[in-house]
Amino acid sequence: MSMFHTLGRNILNNIQGVGQASIMLAQALVGKPQPRKMLPLLIRQLYVVGVQSMLIILISGLFIGMVLGLQGFTILVDFGAEQALGPMVALSLLRELGPVVTALLFAGRAGSALTAEIGLMRATEQLSSLEMMAVDPLRRVVAPRFWAGVISMPLLALMFNAVGIYGGFTVGVQWLGVDDGAFWSVMQSSVHWQDDIMNGVIKSVVFAVVVTWVALFKGYTATPTSPGISAATTQTVVYSSLAVLGLDFVLTAIMFG
Amino acid sequence: MTTRTMELMVGVFAAAAIAALLFLALQVANTSDSTRGETYTLIAKFDNIGGLKVRSPVKVGGVVVGRVSAIRLEGDYYEPVVEMQISTRYNRFPETSTASILTSGIIGEQYIGLEPGFIDDFIEILGDGGEIPNTNSAMVLENLIGQFLFSQGEK
């Protein structure tokens, strides 16, 4: 009996959490747009969330592309099909690895920082003082961070893809000796602009919304103590990574199924 | 960090992303496709289209001149009809042309091979929506084996 009790309570808590998170997001985003006030805040957050994540994204993209080139080559060369290295690297990056790995790295690099920052704002009562000054913390603190995350992750994913394909090219063509022309032309004939590149961008926009939303909600509702913020940061990374991987399967099934 | 440097870095960030998008668009995806730009439609009826798919290439002598845009069944006998978008640069296919479904390599993808026919005074040039009357269907391996076994049995 108590098992059902616990299950029911967990389900209700989860539904309540989703509802709270939706209300938080709606309150933060819906309202009169104030571009003059919001733009400087947005640019600051784009810097913190986007520009500072660039290095890790570029380096991991390069290495993932190089590893794909190396592993793909050793398998494809057995079948004498090493020209297929180009499409293999490009399609796996554009369709799956680019958006997913970017989202996972973004959750670890920027999502956790967002949660900790907002959680600490709550713990040190900065959010309450904003309210005392009649400034809505949702509009002032949450909204710019949300938009910054949603804007910067697709851009980061594009860079990840480009650098990754370049990494695959470096290893495949310049090191292992796949033919230069065949690498690009076979890639071009199998990569489709809308189906592959644009669907990848759509995927990363969806992941961006999920990761940033989870991070902001977990920070905003963190228990204002040291263990509370630490738990919230952990939850951000765990929940958003799981959500990204699960959603990726659903999106792949819809887009390429 | 002053606001100015921050704006500069965000600008660099956005520019890098646009550069990445351009790289993907120009170098990775196929934008110099002959099927971009102006196209016109040709249709052809086959008995069997084999593994032909939408977006399969249409080639003349190995050169891609267009792509398959739709495949459907038509008429009382459910005949497969293939619709192709051909670049308007190649708009002089006479009605004596032949369309065959061919395979690139042994296990490669299937494509439509167009062969322009002869032209004289009484032959019309196919316009938009024109039908190619002469077609050769896809080779289906099972049928070939079946015919082979059948011809062996007759001896």
C-alpha cells in the first residue's frame, strides 16, 4: 500500500514541478518587450553563456571529428569504401553528435553555472531585494539568461559541426590519405541542406530550450543553503542530460525515422 | 570586462557561427545542384521502379540533369509513374528519348538514365509535364534469377 502511496506522491510532485516550471517560464517571457533595458543584459549573458562556452565546444568538436575520421577509416577501408568517410563523418555530426554533444557540454559548462548563480542569488536574498525594489527578478534575471541560452546553443552546435567536419577531414584526407575530391564530393551528394543541416539546427534549438529551462528552474527553486545549491546544480546536469538524450531519440524518430 | 569588449566578443561569437553555417552550406551540403534554379517536369511510366526513391538523380550519360520529385501509382492498373524535375538548361529532350532505371555499381543506389532520342521534322520536343514514352524498368534480381531458372528448365 505504501508503495502506491510513494509512487502517487512522486508523480504528483513531478507534475507540480512541471507546472511550476511552466509558470516560471511564462512569467519570465510573457510581457511587454523592453529592448532598451533588456539588450545590454542579453549581451552580457550571451557573453557568459555563449562566448565562454566556445572554447570547450570547439576543442571537443575538433577531437570528436578526428576520432570519427580515424575510427570510420579503419572500418571502411576493409570494404574498400573509404570515400564514404566524408558522409559518415558529416552525417553523424550534423544529425546526432553535433546537437547532442553540444547540449551535454552546454549543460555541464553553462547550465550548472546558471543554476549555481541563481541559486546563490536566492540564498543571499538578492532576488528578494530585487523584488523589494519593484524589479521583477523573473524578467530581469531569468529572461535574459533564457534567451541567451536559446540563442547561443544552436550557434555553438553549428561551430561544433563545422570544426568536427574539419577534424574528420584533417585525419581522413591529410593523414590517412583518403582522396580529397572524393571526400568532399561524396559528402556533398549525400548531405541535404534541409533534411540534415536544418533538422540538426532545430534539434539544438529544442535542446537549448530544455537545458536552459531546467537550469533556470532548478536554480530559481533551489533550497537556499549550501547543500541545496549543490544538489540543484547536480540535478540540473543530470536532468537536462537525460532529457536531451531522451528527446534526441524522439526527434530522430520523427525527423529521420 | 567593459561592456565594449563584451559586445565585441559577442559579435565575434556570432560571426564565427555564421562562418560555420556558411561552411556547412557551401562546402558540406550540395547547393550547386543542377536541380536548383529553374526546372521543368517530365514524367515517365514504368512497369517496376525497383529501389528508386524521391530525390534519386536523373542522369544523361552520367551527368546529373535533374532529380526524381514524386513517385505514385496511376490509372486503373496502378502503373508506377515517376515525376522528374529537370533543369531548364537541358530542355530539348525529344519524344523519342528513353528513360531507364539503372543501378550505379553492383550494390549502388538506383537512378534514372535518360537517353536523348533522334530529332527530325516530325518529332516534338518534350515540354513541361511531357511524358517520356519509351521506358525500361528496373532490373529485379529475383525476376532475373526466375527467368534464368525457367530457361534452364526448358532445355
